[in-house]
Amino acid sequence: MSHVVETQGLGKAYASYASARARVLHGLSFGRWSRPREHWALRDVSFNLERGASLGLIGANGAGKSTLLRLLAGASAPSAGRLRTRGRVASLLELGTGFHPDFSGRENARLCGVLLGASRRELDERLDAILDFAELGDALDAPLRTYSTGMAMRLGFAAALGLEPDILILDEVFAVGDQHFQKKCVDRLFAFRAAGGSLILASHGLYDVRQICDRTLWLDQGALRGLGPSDEVTHAYAAWMGTRAGALDEGERDAATLPPNSPRLTGFELLDGEGRAVRAAVHSGASLELVASWHDPRPARAPLHLGLSFTRQDGTLVAAVGTHLDGLRLDAAEGQVRLELPELALLAGSFRVLAHLFDEHGVHRFHELPLRSDLVVTARGRELGLVRLAHHWHVRQPESVP
Amino acid sequence: MSVPLSEPQAATSGWVEPPRVSLRAIVLASLRLPAVVWRGRDLVAASVGRELRARFRGSLLGPLWPLVHPLALFAIYGFVFAQLFGMRLAAHGGNPGLGYGVWLFVGSLVWASFAEGVGRGTSSIVEHRGLVRQLAFPAATLPLIRVLGAALTFALGAGAFLAVRGLSGAGLPDLEHLVWLPVLLVLQIALTYGLALAAAALHVVLRDTAHAVGLLLSVAMFATPVFWVPDPAVLPPVEPWLDWITANPLFWLLEGWRAALLGAPSSASFPDSVGASCAALAPWAAGSLLLGTLVFCTLEPRLPDEV
């Protein structure tokens, strides 16, 4: 397989001078006197990216994600090691870079394209498609300063993707815009990858990284801490962060605020083994059913997926299941999903249960709905922890001598 | 972007490696710089257009402003100096229509273009730090955009001047002067760009540069005959200084434009030919470009990180 990005022992140091005088002295002596203190934002990072593959980039703030992206985008040269990219690289590290408030969306899209390296002829060919994708409507020829943040972001995203790069570098930006546009961006990213494009995505949204990226690179204080399949690395990272594993429960949305033709959850409730609604605490080991109903005003567009997650009050994701994870699909305009939980493995505690309605990729969340009240589990035994693991003991020991 | 607009240290193998700080690396980067700027020509053209239009966006007269402004200055200078003070240039004695006011007007137009190009060019890279930090952006084009913007505004003013001159019955300057105008304009841009490029790169690593440049421009404005006439017949004290005055490239820049637009030199002791001014200016313009290229290429590896 051919590599579109290769890095070998990549490092980046930033100089910090004690004073302006030290800086001048250092410059005038051609680096001999008054050396600056070096801060290594990135050290010894090596990885390859195959054509058509996608790499997630995770790490705490200040871990060196942005520095690595800047090196890959060619904005800055490494201080150690080397890197090589093949093909056209488009980067969207900061939305709105190079936009001018007094110019129209059309003019700004042109400039943005020129800044990203497109020739005039290429822009002439692609400008219409770019503007189409940005969905600016009548605002196309109005000055940019009259735009909402979302509109400006749409324009930047449309310009970067519209140039059909071989390698696309995104920094967190795709969590932008309204719900409808986010969905479009996700679709476009999948189409980009299906067409053989390679993607590098830095994000704090571990769920997004897991769904979109095959492999993930975890940076910690500038050093490579993990590189491998996204599931493994994001879980290791989440465990290290000691916080929520999936961040699945962000921002559930009141159905009233959804766009009118957005797919939505119309009901979500918890039933006991006999099909009665559960109002009180349940015992660990009981049989339960979760029932969720959906409605899709425009079912023709694509199948939906439904996920259910159990989260402890401190945000730890305890368990999550989804139709996309188990190979099912929901095609109809409306319907009901019933999830049987034969013997509840959860131990004593209070759990937040959320239903999520996803797009066909299991990435974009149309709607999220919690159970009306948290699931409270009581346990009779003295077992500790979150869940009761299915288990059998086998003891082997010499006969004790009385 | 199959070929990135700026390739920091891309070797032939395609590997991007840490920049080497050596004389050889600086010379190599300097040799590459013209090609880097040329690859960014679409960007430069679009941005110069944006600079010019941004000045007049939302205004009623819009693109007419670069003409209205010099014409108003022209009228004021002409009225105050030629009519009120009755000043005449000795060298233009035979042509009373071309008084000190017109002479001053042309000089200040050229000076404003030079000072704006160098002054705004100096801060250009720092003001666009987002581009230089985030994209593989050819930073050397940023001062060029400002310089070209100032030069084009000037060219419009010069064109307006010639139009008024033609319509007012004074007639156009001789063809032998006019053919030199494009050459003079190119030399002016080269001289201005070289200085702006060096100052812009220096300003990134040392923020005192813009202040120093502003001060130097003020000094240079008085050291150059913008307001005063370098003709012993008009201003006798300049006599012993003539050698110094003519050693100043900006003198030749102004003299060239004055000879071209007015059809006569400032003083009978100067050559009455735009070509002579161009010849005197050319080595300075080349030297300025060389200086700018070397300073920029020396500092270039530091720009994205320190801007």
C-alpha cells in the first residue's frame, strides 16, 4: 500500500527568549550567543498514513496536536526528523483564515480557494459546486460581516472540501454549524474517503474519532503515547483521562427545537419483564426491556440507527449498544425498537439511560432522549463495582491438614 | 496545491527536513524565491484587487476615489503655490502653467506611494499571522501585495494627472518621456518591494522595526526633495549639497517621475531624460531586491513560529 503521509522521528521546538535583547543578540551572532530556551512541543513522532485511510489525533489541550497538524499542513518546518506528503493537501486548521469581512461570500470563497492553493482556472470550474454546498442562499453576494458564524464556517468547510484534496487535515472544525450542516459534512467526509481521500482529524470527540477514523494517534505532552486501531487507543485514552469514555450523553435535544424534517425519537421507556412500565428501583439481575420509537419525515434519504447508552452519574459510560454495531438497519418512516436485557448485570447505583438516533454512519446524532427518570438499581448481594460479570469459580488447592 | 505554494525546505526526495542555517541554504532559498512569488501570482492579483476594493467598499464614488483625491490635491497645490505665492521653477520658466504647485503635487504623489508601500509592507506579515501560522503560505507575497496596491493607486493618480494635463491644453509630455514610464514604475516597485520585504521579515522577529521604519521614512522625506527644490537657482543653499542629493535613489525616483510627467527636470543641472533617471535608479532597485531577498530568506524558517 502506498503511503500518502510519512513521518520519521518528527519533532518541533519553539524558542522562547528571555527578552527582546536576547533575541537580537542571538540573531546578530548567527545563533552563537544568548541561546533561547527550547520548548519541545512535539518529539519523536513517527507514523504512516495509507492512501484512503483516516487517522484520528487525540490528546489533552497542549499535547501537540495543533503543532503536528501545522507541520503536516506544511505551515511550519520540523525541528527534528522529517516528513513527506504525497498529493494535494488541504487543511482547515482555523475556520475563517483569510476571510475578509467586507467581501461577499462568493468573493471570499474564491480567495479562500486561492489561499488553499487552487489555480484560477480550477476555481472557475469548482466555484459553483463550492457555493452550492455552502448553502448561503441569497446571502451569497452580501458582505461576510452580515453572516452568522455558522454561515462563515460553512463557507470555509465547503471551500476546503470543494478543492478535492488528496489529504484533508481538519482540526476540530467539523463540529461546526447547525445540525443539518453537520450531517452534510459527515456525509461529505465519508464520500471523500470512499473516493480514496486520506483524512487526518484532530478532535476531542472520542466517539467521532472512533466512528470516522480507522486508526488513532494519541499525543501526550508532545510524545506519541499510543497508535493503533481507534477503538483501542480511544478507550485507553478515556481510561487515562479518567472521565467519560464515550461522551455519548452530550446535548440531548428537545424535540421541539429540532428542524421540522429531522428524524426524531418519539418515545422511550423502560418496561419490566411483564411489559409494565417501571416506576421504582429495579433489582440487579431482573429482566428489563427498553422500548424506543422513531419517526422519520423523509424516510427515503438513508437508513437510521438507534443506540442506547448507560452512563453513571460521574459520566463514565458503563455500556452502550447500537443497531449499527450489531448490523441492523431502520429504513421505515417510523417504528419501534425493543431491547431485551435478560438479566441486568448492573450492580447498585443510579444510571442515566439515553436513546440516540444516528445517521446511517452511526456518527451524526439527529436526536437524543433520556429516560424520564434515571435507572436506579439495588443489589441484594455484597458484590462491588458497576456490573456483575458472568462468572464461575474453579478452586484447586491441596487438602488442608487439620 | 499539488505543488504547495511555498515549499519550506522540500528536497528533491520530497522529504521536509529541519531547515539548515547556513549560507548555502540562504543562497539556495534566495534563488528559489522568485519562483515561489511567481507561483503565488493568482493570490497576489486577487489580494491586490481586494486591497484596492476594500478601501472603497461601501462608498458612493467607489473606484473614483483614487482619482478624486489626487485631483483635489492638484487643485489645492496649484492654487496655493502657483496662484497665491506665485512660485515658479527656474527650469520651467518658459512654461508658467507648470509651477511649483504642479511640481510639488507630482513629488508628493510619488513619495506617498513609496512611503505607503514600505510602511504598510513592513507590518504586512505580522498582520496576516493567521495565514503564515496555519497555511503553507508564501509570506513573501504579503509585502508585495501592499507595495503593488500603493503603486497602482499611484499609477491611477499619475494617469489622472496626464489626462488633466492633456485636456487643459498643456499637452502631453513628449513620447520619449512617456515610453519610459513603465520602466520607471517597475523600478519603483522593485525598490519599494525590496525594502518592504526586508523590513517585513525583520518586523516579525523584532517588533521595533515598524517604529524604526516610520522614523526613517520621515527623515528620508526631508532628505529627499519632495517639498524643496534641488535647484541652486531657486534655493541657493543647496549648492554644496548637490552631490549628496543626487546620491539618493529616491531623488532619482522623484526626478524621473517629474521629468516624465512635467516634461522637464527640476533644475537645468539635471538631465532632461527619464532614461537617465532609470539608469541611475536601476542598480539601487536591484540592490534593494537583493537585500530584501537575503534578509527574508535568512529569517524565513523562523517566521511561521515567531509571527
